[in-house]
Amino acid sequence: MVASEYELLAVKKTGEHSGEGVIRIDGFKLNVTFDYEGVPDSYGVAGSDYTTAEITNLAIESVTDLRGKPFNDFTNRDDHKNINILLVGYIDRNKWVEAI
């Protein structure tokens, strides 16, 4: 079994705690919507507290091949986990969540 490749092609904020994005998985593009919130986190030592994003809802709106031909949603739990990781990384880097 070969591991899938994931790439965040586009993302934008659509509300205070929501957004939409385009994810590439191998030869397919997924249009997704998501909700997120800020949650406290730390590195496990005193004074290392920070706020990170957590995806609270992920919806796969459509799946197409790279030419635009529609496909049924084939994603599984692992795909959703990896998509969430991409989205959280983007949200955190771009400071979409406020410190708690």
C-alpha cells in the first residue's frame, strides 16, 4: 500500500470560526468546509502555554479529478485526520485563533 500525498491548495476564512479549502489528495481535488475553535495547549513545561486550533467539523463538499470530473467521496478516517492536520497548521501559522 502506497501512502497518499496531501497538499493544501487554497484556504479562506468564511466566518469567525469557519472556512473553506481545496485539498489535493494524489490525483484528486477535494472542496471542503470546516469549523474550528481555539483550544489551550502547552509543550508540557511551565510557561509553555499557547492556543492552537482544533477542527470541530469537516465536510467534504465535492471530489473531482484534476481535470474536474466528479467522483464519489472516497475519503476515510485517515484522510480526514491528515486534512485536519493541514488545516490546523495553516490556521495556527496565520493566527486565526486568539489566545485563550
